[in-house]
Amino acid sequence: MPTSTLSSSLQLHIVPAGRRLDFAQVPGHYAYIYRRSRSAPWECIAHNARSPFIDRCPLPPGALTEYVLVYHDAAGRVTAATGILQAMPAQLPPAASLLEVR
């Protein structure tokens, strides 16, 4: 799969359980998911992630939340990265609903 396809493969969906991230799974590439809210630094929330990945973490109320996915090869070198996806506060379920057991 070309690097350009990898870099454009991240999709964000708001689901009852949280934010679902869909992305390409490619042999020999390892997906690392990063998140930030407001102007906080990027935080790696998943190493060697599998698609779909669901972020169930409650977020600060009204915070714009952003995600980016970075692919690494077996040697740990970055091979591709997606653009930044934004989850607008109006799209996000209330924090309490993310804590419910489904």
C-alpha cells in the first residue's frame, strides 16, 4: 500500500461508546494513535493499535479534540502519518455516557 494511502486512511466516527477511529492495517506497519485536547501536548493513547480503535476516555467539556495516526516500521522509523482529524465539541457524547457499561 503506498504511503499516500496510509497517510489518508484515518476516519473518525462518533459512536455511543466514544470516538471510533478506523484506519488501514498494513503488514509490517505499526499504528500509534495520538490525541490532544485544547492546546495540550500530543499524548500517545495506543501503540500498535488495531482498527477500529475506540477512544472511551472522557474529555474536558467543550474541548476541541484532535487525533493523528503515525505508522512505524519494525525498526521504529516513521513511515507515514495522517492529517489531523478534529472532533468538534458538539459532536462528542457527554462524558457520563462514555462511562456507561454497554
